[in-house]
Amino acid sequence: NNTTLHYSAFYGYTEIVKILIKAGATIDAKDEYTQTPLHLSARNGHQEIVKILVAARADVNAEDKNRQTPLHLSANFGHKEVSKLLLKAGAAVDAEDDHNQTPLHLSANICHEELS
């Protein structure tokens, strides 16, 4: 279920992401875990790719199978700048996952004080 855009976003291949978007790749395609390329780039802290996907109108509040948004993942993995980008783009800070955890909860649980 992974698209080339998923792989490129996951591994941080910025130039390939740009080419794929220009060629009409589906921005919000979902993989087997119902994660979008934005989820994967946010999880791995690929700030430039997050910017590109947001500019291409990726859904910043897309939920995966655990009801986690890209902001949940960036907060959980301590990616401060990515989290800021997502918040600026309208990511819901109070979105709850299937364990009723918000991005703030996840950040605090992992002791990412800068994000809490």
C-alpha cells in the first residue's frame, strides 16, 4: 500500500518528493497503517518535506489507524520544528488518539520538555 511518495517522505528524499507532487502524486494516499506521507515525514523529522507537503495542501489532521495525526508523531519523536510547522498549518493540538492522548500528552510522556 505504500506509494513512492510514502517511501520518499519516510526516507527524506526531498527532490523526489517535489518531482512526485509536480507529477500529480496523491498527497494524502494512505498506507497499510492508514498513514499519509505527511505522517511519515513528521515522524522522521523531515522538516523540508513537511513544508512541501503542507504547501501542497496535505491534510495536517489526517488520522492513522490509531487516530494519530502527524502532530502526534512529531511530538512523540521530539521534532520541535516539525511540530511548529504543523501547528502553524492548522494541526489540531487537542486531537486525541485511540488512547485519548493528545500530542501534548505524548510529548510530556517522553519528556520532550521543549514541546510540552
